[in-house]
Amino acid sequence: MDEDSLPFDDLEIKSTLTAGMGVFTDGYELYSISLVFYYIQDALHLQIVQEGFLIASSYYGAAISAILLGFLSDKMGRKIIYGLDVGLMSIGILSQSISFNFFQLLISRVILGLGIGADYVLSPLIIAENSNPKSRGKRMIITFAVLWGLGAVAAAFVDQILIMLGEPANIVWRIVLLAGIIPAISVFYLRRKIPETYKYLTRIKPIKRELEKLQKELGGNVVIKLDNVPFIKRLKTSIVLILLSTIIWVLYDMYSSTFAIYGPITIAANLGLSPIDFTYAAQFLAGLPGQIISIYLVDKIGRKPLIILGYAGVAFWLFMYSSLLIFPGFFGFNIKISNPLQAAEQLTGEAAVLGFTFYLLNYLFSAIGPASI
């Protein structure tokens, strides 16, 4: 039975659930730090340099584990690594909630990042290797983009509930960060029970026990077509594409990760919005609509047109936002910018609303293209 005729439906649903809850946790934990940052700043009396390291710490861990565990998953299989990622995330989440100084919180965020980096590699990979080609695109968008955004919304919701209950700030930030452990632990068992991926078993290493589980899951025999092309040869034929994709993604991630933190802190303050309200507005007015457009079109027109459209929109609206900061007079605003590096903090009134509009349009096109595909 070939790949196109296999009944992937049940396996796709299980894979989407187990992978998606990991990505949900990624979104929750990476975004929640921006919601409670001021609380942490006051509680731990952070210096400016410490603030920068703390914000970036989870990304340091993610960079290390994405490379290391990505290679290990090719050698040892996806399943053996799958579960380790949420285990690392759970340890990091728990330890950060009981941190009492900068160094403890920094180490905790690095450990959290190690789990997130592994999950960033494995969750989309699990979906890609366990999905029917006809629905693979939308499955990956739901798993990665939609659930990441919903994780961010969940973080805002938890923060809002705690504030409404009148909890002190030193308790709020700990509980907000700790709550991310719930989705992480909830799928640990499922990740240990899910079979090895279809592509790994049929193309790389047909492990007998796992192959029997997969055949039982799919209700039929699967065709094994081992890929015996040496790694170096495969690398030579795809190195240009890999480098181009890497450069584009690094440049995109530099801006998008900054905006994800910058938006709820600086842009929200300009508008008189709380980080919570800002999160709801950004996700429901731009993020989710863009993801829905991408889900609808990705398997109909392909990935390339959406990537081109998305990057073009991101570049244009980022240019417009930057122009507003540097040349507010061009947009009819009489604002004197004394320090270009602090220009965003000086936008008020209608200028702040226009800046937020540019931010939303930027996020919309990001969700249509690079953030989803």
C-alpha cells in the first residue's frame, strides 16, 4: 500500500494532538515572559544587562538542543527523543517558578530552552512524517502556528485571572510561568505511546517492533523504500537550499522574536493597553485570521506563493512601522524624536494607533506566510 492510499486520519489526529500540545507549551512559555517581565524585574531587581540575558536565555538553550537533538533523532529515531523535550521543558518550567535570584532563573530558562529547541525540531517533523501529502500543509500550520498562538493567548488568560483575583505580583509571575507545565506533562504519556514515524520506518530504519505498531495503526502493510543516499551526497545537492532557508529564517526570527516581546511591552504601553489586552488583540485580529487564510490556501496553491506573499507583506509593513518611528512628520505627526533608539516609546495618541495598525498588518502577513509555513 503506497503512501497516498494509506488511511492516515487517526494517526494524523494523534500526531497533531501530541505534537501540538508541545508547541502550545512553547508558545505559552516563550510569550509569558513578556507578560510578567515587569513583575520579575521588580522582584529580582534586575540590571539592564541581566534583563537582556534573561529574555534571550531560552533561545540560547533552544539553539543548542535543536542542532544536537535534531542530529540524534536521525541516528536514534524520533520516538526515543520525543518525550525528552517535554521532560526538559517541565524541569525548566518548575525550576523557574521557584527561582529567587537572577542566576537561578537564567539557568531555568536555559533548561526550558533546551526542551523548546528539541520540540521545535521534532513536533513539525512528526507531523510531516505522519501525514497524508494532501493534507500535510494544513496539519503543520495547525500544529505549529495556530497552537503556538493559542499558547500565547492562554498565557495572557492565566495572567488576567490572577490579576482579577488580586494576587500579589511576586506570586503572579511565578504561577503564570508555572502553569505551562500542565500541557507539557499532559502529553508526555502520549508521546511515549505514539509509534515511530511513518517516514523514519520506511525510509531510514524499519525497526520491527515499531513497524508492527505502525501497520496496526494504519490497518495495512506499508511499503519500505529505504533511502540509501549518503548524507554528504544529500547535503551537497541541497546545501544551497539549506543555507538560503537558514539565512531567511534567521533574519525573520531576529525580528519576529523581538516583536513578540517588544509588542506587549512598548507598543501596548503607548496605547494605554495592558500586555494582556494587547495579546488578545494581536492574536485575534491578525494572527488567527492570517493562519486561517494559510490553512485554506496552503494545500491548494502550494507553499511558495504564500511564503513570497508573507515575506513581502512583512517587509512592507515593517518598513512602514520603521518609517513612522524615524520620520513621524511624513505621516502628519508633529513629534520630536530626541533619540531614534527610543522613538517607539515616544509615540502617543493617533501615532500610537497607526503604529499598532502597522504591527497588526505585519503580523497578519507573517501568519499567512513565514510564521505558518
